[in-house]
Amino acid sequence: MVFSARRVFLSAFAFWIAFGLAALYFIIPLRKHLKLGIDLIGGTYITLEVKVDKAIEQELRDRLQRINESIKETGKNLPVSQKLENNNIILSFDSESAASDVQLMLRDTTPDLKGTVDGKSVVLNFSTEKINSIKKWALESNIEVLNTRLRRIGVEEITVSAKGDKSIIVELPDVDDPAKAKEMIGTPAFLEFKVVEKSAPTKEEILEEYGNELPEGMMIVPDKIEKKYFLVPLHAEVSGRDLRDAFPGFGSGARPQVVVNFRLTPEGGRKFFELTSKNIGQTLAAVLDGKVISDARIADEIRSEGSISGNFTSDKAKELSMLLKSGAFVAPVEFAEERRIGPSLGYESIKSGLLSCIIGMSLLFIFSIFYYKLSGLLAFAALLYNLLLILLGLSLLKATLTLPGIAGMVLTVGMAIDASILIYEKIKESLAAGVSIRKAINDGFSDAMVVILDSNITTFIVAVVLFKFGTGPIKGFAVTMMIGIVSTLITGLFFLRSMFNFILNVKEVKKLSI
């Protein structure tokens, strides 16, 4: 029975040694497996300002289109004029009674729009709560688009987070081509399909046909390549929001050219069919970011699939496909600030972080030996194993290590000594009561376990809250804390005990140095 127990204890200790060596082998070289944050390795730090008012304007344009459709369905008189002004929809009618009728109808059909009658006009606007909701949605949607775009060009180690209610922070650590990343960030990629009312080599020629005044509800957009202009509606029936997929390919014909194929959502396909079936023989323009990239005559109705031609190269078609799939910004963004952090600053941060680790570990080593003698040496060995497990956990989770993360690591290692102190004090109490060394060790680990679990679980809960509600470096700190707490429990309750059992089974210990 004794021999069997000894084999179990020796096997357990051998497992921990083998596991530690495997972990050490895995994380070396450390840089290959561990991602470093921008504050450690350098990179580009970009602040973007989101034009949230444009999101409100676009939402009002969509509502205006639906309002016109609702008025048509009820058979009421359409407004003689309509416009957007200072985040208001202003509908003008030929009589006050017509304005009152429409206002009463819209009160039921569009409850989130507040409407008031001003003479022959109806003024519609969103409530403050709705406006704030749109702004929040625009910010969060743009963050999602940025994450998708940057990861699709291989920029994996990024941080995209909100700053305030209309700014976004983008951190690009160790990016090989920051100019390419900036280009992807700054491209709106807003695609619209619009029926062309008129085209001419100049804007002036179009305006001449309409008495030098732009028709209401229309706009003039240029061709991206040729010197040509198109008169198209302000509102697009089908846009990039209706896209399900986009991919490069080759068009049909004697000389196939590179095109961007697209597939629409079921709702987008329905709208596209309705648009094309009503305008057979007309010209349909694909407008990207306010410029026509393709225009062609509608020969037949199109339902859910089509292609865009625009003298694309293979790379440009692939890039446009990716941008369209990642989605357009809900609201435009502009670069507010760009800062570059050199690798030398990151090197200094790493050097300072490592120095703090070395100093902290050295002080803990002195403390352990001074207070607990040879048993303190075992506690320090558990701390080193703890540090190894933290680095392994960060590597396996592909977490990004930042300077706050290093601080979290130092703090966790410092807290880990608490587990050993609780265990050792219990052992000393048992030894003072006259029990055997083996029983004192077993009692020390058993009695201290509940206290150790309680203290670490409460700290773990705090780290979870920090991760949930924090951003950027705060999340890095929280991740390191959570991994460190788990490794503290493993090393304190299992690895340290395994070392004691190993010593007791290979050597006859008559007095414990503690």
C-alpha cells in the first residue's frame, strides 16, 4: 500500500515536470506564440471621427421614401415639395387640410417620428432618444465594419474601440503596411443602384435642360473614369445594404473583362426585380461612394444576381469585392489623429516590464526564504511555474500582451504567494499541535483550500467585470488577471502539494524546514 502510494506521488510529480517542460518548449521562442500590443512593439495609433449626423440624415431619407409610399397607398395627395433640413423632414402640401390629414396618418404609421403641422407643411423629426440610439448604432456598426475589413487584409492583432460617443480608436501594432490599412479604413464603399434620368459630358448641359435648376429629389454624380455626368435620384431603391455576397469574376463576351459579381438578399432581390422590371430600356448606374463605376442598359428584369463592370484589374476587383462584403460605413469617418509609436519605445516598455518582474520576483524570493526557509524555496518554485502557466495561457488564447497586461502579470504573481502563506501557516499550526509532518501538510492544504478558493473567485469575478465593460488595455489587464488566478489555483493547490509529497516519499524527513 505504501509502495503504491509512493508510485502515485512520484507519477504526479513527474507529470508536472513533463508538463512544465512541454509548456516551456511551446512558448519558446516567446515572440512567435505571444502577440504584443502596440505599447510593447510599436505601430500606428489612429483616431477616427464618425459623422454620426450623416447616419441620422440617411435614416431620415429612408423614412421619407417610406412615407411617400404610404401616402400613395392611401390615395392621399403627395406633397408638392419635400426636403431635409436640420434633421427635419419638411413636407409641403397645397392646403392645410391635406397637411393635417397626412400628419394624422403618419402618427399611426411612423410612431418614432414626431410630426407637427405648420400651416401647409408637416415637420417630422426623431425624438432625442431615437437620435441617440441612431448615433450609438452608427458607432457600433462602423466598429464592426472596421474589424471585418482589417482582419480580411491580414491585420489580426488590432484593437478597434469606441472613444466617447463619436470617435473610434484603431491600434495597428507591428503592421507591415499601415498605408494599406489606412486606405481600407478610409474607403466608405457605399454602393447604390440608381436609374439614370439624363447623362452628359458636363454638369452644365444637364442643368440647362431643367432651367439651370437641379430637379427636386435628384443629384448629379460623375463617372469615376470618363469625363461624364449622370442625373440620378437622391434615394437609391437598392444599395450595398441589400448585398449578401460579392466576388470577382469574368464577364461574358468575345473579350471577357474582369467584373465584380454580386448576390442580393431575398429582400434586396425583390427590390432589384421591381426596379429593373419597371425601367427596362433605361440605364442603370452602379454608384460607389458618389461616383459611377458602371452603367448599362437594362435589357431584362434582374432578381438576385448581377455583375458590375468598370475596367477593373484583378486586384481592384478583389479589393472592391472585399470592401462590399465587409459592408459600408453607416456614417462617414474621417481621420482626426494619427500617431506612430516606434519600436524603441516598445522595447523600453518591455525592458521596464521585465525589470519590474525580476525585482518583484527577487523580493518574493527573499521574503519566502526569510520567513519559510526551505519550504519558502518550494513556494518560489511554484511562483515560477505560475508565471510559466500564465505565458502558456496567453499563447493558447492568442491574447495580446500589453503593458497593463504585464502589470496584471506582476500583480497576479505577487498575489499567488498568498496561497502559499495560507497553506504554510496552517501547516505550522498543525505541527505546533504535535501532529506528524505528512498529516500537517495534508491538513494545511485541505484547511486552506476553502479560503484560497473564496479569495481567488471573488478576484476572478472582478476581472470578468473589467473584461466585460473595459476596452483596450483594460481588457488586456483583465485577461492576464483571469489566467493568473487560474494558474495560481493550479500551482498553489496541486503543484506545490506535489512537490511536498515527492520530497516526503524520496527522503525521510524528520523535521520540516518551515
